[in-house]
Amino acid sequence: MAKIEDKPIIQMRGVTKRFGKFEALKSVDLEVATGEVVVLLGPSGSGKSTLIRCINLLETYEDGEIIVDGIRVEEGRALRQVREEVGMVFQAFNLFPNLTVLDNVALGPVRVRKMSWDAARKRARTLLERVGIGEQADKYPIQLSGGQQQRVGIARALAMEPHILLFDEPTSALDPEMVGEVLDVIRGLVDGGTTMLLVTHEMGFARKIADRIVFMEAGEIKEIADPDIFFTNPSSERARAFLDAVLNH
Amino acid sequence: MDIVSTFFNIDVLVRYMPLLLEGLWRTIALGFLSIVLGLIGGLVLAMGRLYGAAPIRFLVIGYVDVFRAIPVLVWLVIVYYALPFLGIRLSPFASAATALTMISSAYTAEIYRAGIEAIPRGQFEAGQSIGLSTFDLMRDVILPQAIRIVVPPLTNNSINVMKDTALASVVAMPDLLKQATQAQALAANPTPLIGAAILYLILLLPLVRLVAVFEKRLGRSARR
Ligand SMILES: Nc1ncnc2c1ncn2[C@@H]1O[C@H](COP(=O)(O)OP(=O)(O)O)[C@@H](O)[C@H]1O
Ligand SMILES: [Mg+2]
């Protein structure tokens, strides 16, 4: 495991998110330490995506506060600063279809970090090698398999050298035979010291890489536990029922 | 007099061709300028509509609604004949370009908006998540994708603008139609009008074909 420093890099206090009258997050408190790997589990619709999307303000929230690396996450000036530090990997990849794989990865550094295209592309190649698809650099996303596309998605996020990586079900849209290659890449990032929040349904993987499991239901955090404890002896009835459902079917 | 010497009188046509061509160039200049300015104006309006603060959004909505509702000819006549009462006196060409641009912008704004809204939300989110500014997001990610969607309707709109240039003859602009009616009066023969119609067709038929090709290609790639 990576060394976890005590200083929380993410602090969420009383975060409440509503869609109209419906409360998707109900006063959520969560602190994540620098370098920590947190896996969010919970039934569909429990608010896992909403929670991690609030961290880079892809979702606005109505109440409470989120502080990332000492910066309050809110609309305005600080927002882009936060987004530069927080990378995100999406379930649906969301690669830019109009750009080559290489430029998908290079775009952020060029526009946001003001790097030259030459330098950014050189680095992008290195990153693509690192996720095992160096030879696909000059293709367009549509020409790649799902697993390869998601690895580009990861490289694109890494190119910004984020302190925090958010993964929202990164393997859920993949054919089963491609899940492994993406999980391998994510596992390779764990020891790099990057703080990670990961939503996944891959229970074995979650247990292996997580420092802590956060279990959610109906917009609330029901349990936060060490993975070994969570998977063998969860304290809440809800978590027990959830594990029963996912592990025995 | 037989039909041919009345409507297709070669002598008349040859004699008045320079007059017609002069009008044609003016028509093209007016149409081209109005189309280009309308494309730029519409993009600005669409950005205001989608990303502006509330007052800007409402202003743009009002503008777009009004200028899609008002007949081109009515607005053109107002710009040319009514604005001088406010001390704004524009030449026929400038009046026509102003009126056509203002109306075209309203239409292109709606086309851009629809094109941008057709881009999946995930594209915006991915761009935002790597920290792109709204400007960079538009330039590098959204507009290059939206362009494929908006080119056919924008071409259609351009055809309409080019056709509407004929209305400028009402405010005494010597465009193709005006020159043709003048030539017809001088020659006491309708051939110049037929000649003008043919010149309009030569100008616009390729564009109409182009739209058909675009639409076919887009339909095919959408199905893929
Ligand atoms: N844009 C939205 N509009 C309305 N309701 C939404 C929206 N996004 C999510 N929700 C609702 O919020 C709840 C939490 O959603 P989500 O965070 O996506 O759950 P999870 O990722 O745990 O499956 C769900 O009930 C969902 O229907
Ligand atoms: Mg989700």
C-alpha cells in the first residue's frame, strides 16, 4: 500500500444534492487522506456517481461544502483550479471522437498547462505506452476496442498529473474479456501515491486495492470500513444484504 | 412574335448581359457578405443563449424570435426607409447587408444551438474534467463535432439568404433582379428576366445539390 499521509486531501461536510425535490445526497460527510484509495460500493441509484461528480463539480450541490487540497469547490475562479487537480475516468469513456488517441491525451496539457503540442504529444506517447497502447496513438478512438478506449481515458486523465483520480464504473461498459486489462492499469496506479475514488462492481478488485470501503445507500453513507472487515463482517444490515445480493448471484 | 424571340431573344440577352453580370456580382457580394456575417453573428448569439447570464439569454431568445418572425422585406424596408428618421442613413447595399445579416443570424443561432445540444453531455464533462475553459472546450471538442451536424442546415440557410438578396432591388440596390427589370424596360423584352432567372439557378442549384449530398452522407454515417 502507498503511504497514506494524515492530511485529508478531500473533505466533504454535510453535502446535500437535490434533483428537484429528490435528495440524491443527504448531508454526506467524508474525508479522504492523501494517497488513499477509497472504493464506493452500493446499489444502483444510491448516489455513488453523484458523490464523486460533486468533487469536480460536474454536479452542483445545494448544501454543505467540499474542500479539495485546501480549495473550496464552487462555481467561479477556483473551479478550474480544482478540475486541473482532479482527473476523471468515465463509464462511457467519453473520448473526443474528433481527435486522434494521441491528441485526446495531449489536449489537456496543451490548453490548460500551456505546453507545446510537440512536448505534450511526446509525453502523451509515453503515457500511452504506460497503459499498454503505444501503438494505437495515431488512430481515432472509434477504431479501438472498448478496453483500449478506456485505457486512453485513463491516460487522458493522467496527462494532467492529477493529485486525485475519480473512476465512475470504469469497466461497466466493457465486454467481460476486456475488464482485466483495464483493472490491471488501475492497479498499476495505486502505488503511485495518487488519491483515488473508485466506483465499481468488481468486488474482488475492490477488496484488493481499497484502503477503505465506503458503502452507500439511498444518498447516505451507511458504513465506512476496512475492506477485509467489510467483505467478511460488515456492521450494517444493509451492507450485508448488498453483499449477499452481489456475491451470490 | 414567337415564343423564342420573345423570351429567349439572343440579341437582347447578349446586349444586356454586361448589365446582368454587373448585377450578379453585386448579388453575390451582398449574399456572401450577409452569409458570412450571419454565420459569425449566429455563433455569438448561440453562445449567449447557451452560456450567457440570464439577462443575456433572454435578450437572445427575444432577438431570435423577433427576427425569425419578421418578414425579410418588412425589416429591409424599415432599415432603409425608417432608420434615416433616426439619423442613420445607410446605402442600399449597406441596408440590405444589415437587414439580411440580422435575420440570418437569428436562424443560424438556432442551428448552432441545436447542433451543440446534439453533442452528448459526456463530451462536455470530459472536457471540463481535464480543466478546459469554455472557449477551448468549444473550439477543440464541441464545435468540430457539431460542425458535421450543422453544415447541411447552414447551407440551406445560406441558400435562403442568397435568394433573399433579390429583395434588395426594392430599396434601389442594382442587384441582379433590379438590373434585369431595368434591362427588360429598356429592351421592351422579357428576355433579361429569363436570363436573370437562369443566372440565379446557376448560382444556387449547385448549393441545393450540395445540401442533398451532405444530408445523404450524414444519414449514412448516423446509421453506422
Ligand atoms: N440528472 C439527474 N436528474 C434527476 N435525477 C438524477 C440525475 N442524476 C441522478 N439522479 C438520481 O439520483 C440518484 C443517485 O444517482 P447516481 O448517483 O447516479 O447513483 P449511482 O451512481 O449510485 O447508481 C438516483 O436515484 C438517480 O435517479
Ligand atoms: Mg453511477
